[in-house]
Amino acid sequence: RLPKIKEYVDKHDPRGIVIPFSGAFEQTLVDMPEDECAKYMDDVKCTSALEKIIIQAYKALQLEYFFTAGPDEVKAWTILKHTKAPQAAGRIHTDFEKGFIMAEVMKFEDFKEEGSENAAKAAGKYRQQGRNYVVEDGDIIFFKFNAGAGLTAAKKK
């Protein structure tokens, strides 16, 4: 059955891919505690296809993500490829886009390599970017914005 599906996909979308997976197997993994799941996958010599499905779906839909981080939370935000910094800020809150001043950016790989935000800054891998900066997949961003920029006169009272 898979060869016929692959043949159909190749005919109708030469760049398309086929990812075989079992919904029942994936559900079994989801229902297991994390430590049990890792042991089970090792025992049956199988892996989940979900990560591959998500990655390929993001590529097909021209999506990417950036991170924001605070003292107690890290969050990933999904955006379209080629999104500029102010519009990415707008995914968090419309006032961030309206009052955008700049984005402080470091690459996730640089953060991982250096070990901390301060080390990335010391290594010159933490940059200030303006309105025309195109956000790249995996950027870690701290947005600076004017909190009053998006408010109307009635809202400011």
C-alpha cells in the first residue's frame, strides 16, 4: 500500500513526502509516563513519528518559530517565514507591534554554545535589531516597545 501512496504523491507533488505512522502506536506513547515511554521505544526499537510530522508540516506551511524567555518561562511563538520583527512582536500582543522600538536577538544555537545570555552577550552574539529585521527560525528575542504607543486618547485616561 505505501508504494502506491508514494507513487501518487510523487506524481501530484514531486517535492511531497510520505511519513508512515501508526495512530494507535502514537496514542500508546502519549498515554505512557515519560520514563516508561522511553524504555518501551527502546524495547520495541521504534520511535515516534510526531516530531518528523511537525517539522515537515512547518516546512510545508512556510512556518517557523522564535522564543521569548523570562525568569520563569520560555515560550515558542509560531510565525510565517520572512516575518519582520515588529510583526513577530505583534504575535505576543498588538501593543508590542504598535510601539515596537527594537528587538534584542540571539540565536538559539549561540545560546546553547555559550551557555547563558550573559556569555552570548560577552561573545558578541547578542544583537540589537530594528524594524526591518527578518526574524529567523529559532531566534531568542527580547522586544523593547513603547507601552503607550498603541493607546488611543480614551484608553490613556
